[in-house]
Amino acid sequence: MKDPVTAVTGITYDRESIEQWLLKSKCCMCPVSKQPLPRSSEFLIPNHTLLRLINAWCSANEAKGIDQIQKLKTPLDKVHVQKLVRDLEVPHLYQSTLEEMHALAIESEMKRTCMVEEGVTKAMIVVINKSFKEGKTACLEKAIEVLRLLWNVPTIGNNMKPLVGENIDFINSLTWTLKLQAHNNVKLVNETMLLLKSTMGVADSTLLGSLHIEFFREMVSVLKNNKSLSQQAIKAALHILIQTCPLGINRRRVVEAGAVEELIELELRNPEKSITELIFNLLAHLCSCADGRKHFLLHAAAIAMISKRILSVSPATDD
């Protein structure tokens, strides 16, 4: 136990352990007494007496390799989070506020849950869209990282669909970020691709049909720059293109953006099996239209590549 806190039932737990229990438990109850517990960490009271005993024990056993407990993380106050959201509207507080939000988001899942509940998710979307409309990149990376962290909070559920899945503005903002940072900030491109994959996962069919050719060119550009980007970013680009392909107009746009040639070149570099499976899945979609087959056959190595991969990678690739 490093950070003892007492629940309303009178039982003392380690803060991180009980917070995880409260987050993941379907029925919030005290693990010992089985009495109901509020899900919020605001109701967990620090047990200072036990903390002093723990610190004393650590000091007494320092010679045996017991480390002193580092500075403890304080629980996040909802009022403070609400103030941070308001501070984003104050120009001279903008940067410091985003930096504090980022620091809070990486600390614990409980703090991320609190941030989601107090509207930080929507605030980050507003920041990213505003950056695109004003052409400013200040703190854009922080906002994207915070939104990525908050998206993984279990309680976020279907709340993201009305925020980003029904409006092309957010996808346009992320496309602009990719185009702007393609050669300058690899980390930001990686983060943006993962966020874009999550966004496409909640996008409705109307939005998928309104994607511009520029969007597909940026996805193909990610495949082309595969040596500098993470494997996750490459997989995200492939997943996104596969998801858009059921619409015939999108298949034509993907082909027009030069995807067939880049997919063949990417496969010729012998990527890992999971990437090969995605490449063949996407090629199968693209070759279902005449333009896709034409571009495929124009590549000198296309047929040879298929011949070499058949029966040598996986059943999914074979199919």
C-alpha cells in the first residue's frame, strides 16, 4: 500500500487499487463489506495515520532496498476540471491549460474518467477544429494526445459519435494536421492516425460518402512514408481505407490517390503478417473495380508478388 484511502464504509484501500475496482466493477460495492460505494474518487478520504506508518516502515527498511514513496497523486476535483475547460477561452492561459490537462490525462484512468464527465473531450475537439480553421498549430499536439487518452476511457461509450462521427469538420481538421506535419513531426502524425482510426470507427455512412480525394491522398502518403512512421500508424491507414471501400465512389478515389501502387510497394518490403493481411484485404476491394485492376496490372511486380505470397502467409491472405 502506497497511498491509503478510506472508503465511506470505513475500509482502507490503496488508492490505485480501489479506483481501478470502482472503474471496472459493474456494481459499485465495497470489496470487504459488500456495501454500496460511490464510483467517484471524491469520496475516498486519505488515511494520513496509516500513510505515516508506511513512510516510517520504508525509512526503517531503507538499508534492505526499500524505496521511499514518491510524492502522491492528489485526486482530481471536478470543479478544477470545469475551471480548466473555461480557461481554454482565455488566450494567455491557453497553453498552460492544455499542458496541465495533458499532465492530468496521463496520470490515471480515474482522472481521465473525471475529465470525460466534465466535458474535456468536447473541449479538445473544439480546440482541434479551431486550430484547423485558424491555421494555427500551437498546442495542437497536446490536444490530440489528450483526446486520444480520453477516447480509451471505458465510460465514453457511444458519446463520440455525435461529436465527431456525424460532422466532416473534425476529419478535415485531422487531414490538415497530417498534411501539415507529414515531414516535421512524426510523433504527431502517429497520434493523429490513431485518433483518425477511432473517428472512422464511429463515422456514419453519410460522412464516409463525403470524404474528399485529399483525405485519401493523405492516407496513401502515410503508406508511402512507412519507414519513418510506427507500425500502428500504418495499420491505422490500412484499416481506414478498408472501412471506406464498401462505397464504390470511395474505391475509385482510393485508386485515384495511388493506393494500389503503394500497397504493392509496401508488400514488397516484406512487412509483418498482420500488415500483409490488411494489404491483401484492401487490394481485393480495389481490384473489384476496373480502375483498380488496371492499376494493379500496370505494376511490373504485382502478379509475381501474389504468386509468392499465396499459401505462404496465412489463410486470411489466401482468401
